[in-house]
Amino acid sequence: MSSKWNIAKDAHRQQSSLLKQSSTKVKKVAISALLFSTLIVPFGFIKEAEANATFSKIYHIYANKEYVGAVSNPEAVESLLAKKEQQVSKKYVGLAIDAHSGIDIIPEQVFEVSANDAETLAKLEEALVVEADAQSLKVNGETIAYVENEEALEQVVKQLKLQYVTEEELEALNQPTTAQLPVLQDDETRVVEVSLSAEVAGEETKAKPNEILKVDEAVQFLQTGMLEQQKYAIQSGDVLGSIAKEHSLTIAELMELNPGIDESTVLQIGQELNVTVNKPFVTVKVIEEKFKVEAIEHAKIVEEDATMLKGEKVVKQEGADGKKEVTYLITSENGKRTDRAVTTENIVSEPSSRVVVVGTKVIPSRGTGTFAWPTNGGYISSHMGSRWGELHRGIDIARPSNYTIKAADNGVVTFTGWDGTYGNKIVVNHNNGYETIYAHLSQIDVTVGQVVAQGSAIGVMGSTGNSTGTHLHFEVHENGSLVNPLSYLK
């Protein structure tokens, strides 16, 4: 017989003793009343009856304070309880199964045994609530589940934290706080705190075996508020929007519940999607310390110069980024960042500004009607007119002080490039009926569409095309007709 049985039996003995004393008192009162009320029954007969009386014992069975019935043999009850424990133990291996809890046996002395053992045992088996030793899992003092023991509860808390940090990071937090932490290197992170949003605790108790969760089940329950997630199988015609609407979700929430799914994903018939929104009992907060060397972006300063042509720019000072060392505390809850705060910032080097000077002088695209000499000095080596049996269409200027070719008047460049006997050529339209041509250049320094000012450099004198030496061939056209440049040059 089990120790549970003995403990129950000892307790019941005390109850039985009280019942006997009470019964004896009742009997004495009843006998006294009979003696005083009648003299018909001889005294000797009463004494003889008492002497010949014999008592038997029956056992009243209670399950969870509810009366079940009586048995004549308590060993039958013990056998039933032991058999039940053995059956359940095979199904729930490792649990300390208990069928005795809540069973009370009260013995009673009777003149005649009237117990129906079979009927009482059948009722008892039906009323039995089998339990196991367990550890309650409490969140902020409220029991939400059960695990096997205290060690299992500790594992639940640990595994919950390990969903968001590594084993090494968790163990590092358990090191003595006096230990010197290594200096973080650039872009390096370390965990400084892992905590739960609610108190998770427990105490020894009993629970039905089917209510006792394994460690991984308890972790999922704490994280999601459920043991199983609801799935939806894709059907013909389904799209993310219709699935989300059917389950009272937004498309964003549906995609968040199913990593790897986005609005461009082609859904397959029969494919399962998670459609259950998690309602966690507790969240895991992780605080990380991160060290980063960051650039301090340099300023970009633009200075205007009215003496420079619009569109021209000169870099007055090259810029350079500075450098700073920053330490952050990054807070995440269930893997989602909720905060980032700067704890320390140290400037290693200051940035220097980049300064660019830009011109603001606007060049008019319309000519003045008066043409400036297109070279730096020089002389006319060949005039306009008949030459070698052909018409020389302009004038040739040779031997200048340098080879820079300049625009004779304000205008817009309409042609640049090679043109047969002209070699490298530039054409400038002065937008007032005049057009000038510059030929035999060794270098062209303007582009088509560019506005040029009178006297601005446009190329370099050369001897390209049909040329006998380095010089500039210069032509002037008025309303499409050749005119003598010397009539217009000042």
C-alpha cells in the first residue's frame, strides 16, 4: 500500500475515532431513555444482547469531496488507483502520475456490511481525476500553463531568450559584473541586457498530464498566445488582398506573418499561409551596445564671382570628411528595433568644407555688329579675293604673339569639327545677320550651342586642312553672303 494511502488512512483513523465516540454517546443516551421509559424488557436480556453483539467495518469513498460509495475492502481501491497510475504513466512517460490525490477513505464500524464493492469501484473509476506533479507557469502571477518541473521552467525562460540572442551572448551576461569588458571595434556589437516584459515564475503544483507542456510548446505559447497557428490553403482565384480581408488582416500584416511573401509573389494552389496574428504573453527585450566609426560629412560651399562667366566654376578648396567615434544603445523587442540612443560621441577629426567659385556673368548671345581682331596680333598674310585662279573667301592671319583664337563678337557656336579643305573649323552665329568662320585650327575649345563673348578664347591656331603653314583663315558672312572682313574689323 502506498505512502499516500497510509497518510490518508491515518487521517481517517482520527475521523473514525470521533465517529465511534459519538456513536457510543448516542447509544448510551438511547439505552438510558429505554430504561426509564419502560420496564417491559428484562434487564438481563439487554445485558445478554450486548454481550453477543459483533461489529464489521466498511469504508466510505469520497472523490474530490463528493461521495462515491462504500467498499468492504480498501485494498480494492488501492489496486484500482495503482492500475490507473500505471496506465497513465505509459502514455505520459517521465511524469510523476498521481491518482490518489483527492481520494478520501472513511472507515465505519457497522453491525451489518451493506457495501457494493463492484458498483462503488466502477463509480470511483469514472470519477477519478488523474494528475501529475508539475510546475505552474505564471505570467505576472497568473497561471497560464504547466510544465514538468522547476528545471523545465528555467529552460522555458532560457529558450525564450535564445530566440533573439545566441547561447554565447546569454552566457556572457552571466559573467561577474566586475570583469573588464573588451573594447569594441568598429561596427562591433555586444548584448548588454536581455529581459522579459513580464515576470515569469512558477510553483510546485499538480495538473492533468495532458495540460503539461513540453519546453518548446511552452516557449511557443508564451511567444504567440497559442499552441497551434491557423493555416489557410491557397485556392483558385486567391490574391493576397482577398486572403487578408477574409481573415481581418492588412496585406502588410499578412506578409509579416509569412516571411518570404511579398506583393509580387505568385501564389500556388494548395500553398499554406499563416493567418494567425500572434498575441504574446511576454516579449523579449534585448539591449545591444554598438561602436561605430562614422564620417562627418563636409559642407559644400558655393561662392559667386561676377567677373567669371556664368557656367564656369573653379574649385577653391577641396573638401574632406571628418571622423567621429559613436557608441549606441540599440533596443529591440521580439527582434524589432524600438529605440536607438547615442551614449557617447568623440570627434576624431573635424571636416573641412569644399569651396567652389562659380561665375555669374551673363554673356549676351547677340553680337554688337562690330568685330574685334580674332588673334593676338599678327598680320594679314593673304587678302580676300582671287588667288591661284580661285576665290579666296576670307583673310589669312599669321604670326600672332600666341596662337589663341578669339570670338570676333558675341554669339552662339553653330558648328565645330572637320570640314575638308578648312580642316578644323568653328562657325559662330551672331544672331544679327552676321556669321563668322574660323578655320585651320589645331584645337577646338567650344561646343555647339555654347554662348561665346567677344574676345573669349574658342580655339588654337593651326595648319589643318588645305594649309601651307600655321595661320587663321577668317571669314565674315552677312545675311548669307560673303563680305570682306577688313570692312568690319576694328
